[in-house]
Amino acid sequence: MQLSLFKLEVALPDRPGSLGAVASAIGFAGGDIRSLNVLKSEEGRGYDEITVAIPGSDPTDLLDVLTSIGGVEVISINPA
């Protein structure tokens, strides 16, 4: 199956374990993290840019899993 790359910008609670929960959710959705950039941390929120490879070309499952995590917001998703 063909893999598609997407660049996500996410906001999450700035506390231990939050990024781990996001990484686990990406794996649960069949995704593979290719890169991660911490953009900033302000007002108790962390902002990260994550490039993810997913099977196929539809990121809907990935978005559904990520938005089901409490406190996680997908700010943008774009093909990479």
C-alpha cells in the first residue's frame, strides 16, 4: 500500500505524557512519525509540527484518533 506524508500542527497540554499520548495515537491509526519539531510552549500549551506517513491518502482516521485525545487540537494538516 502506498504511504502518504502529512504535516500536522498540533496543540496539546504542556505536561508530561501528552506528546507520548499523541505519538501512541498516531501509531494506533497506522501512522509512522517521520519528523517532529517543537514549535513553542506558551500558556500551558505545547505546539508541535509532526510529519506523519500514513497508509493511503485519507487522513480522516488519523484526525479522528488525535481529536479524541483530551486537550489535543489539530491546528492544521497538509500534504507534505
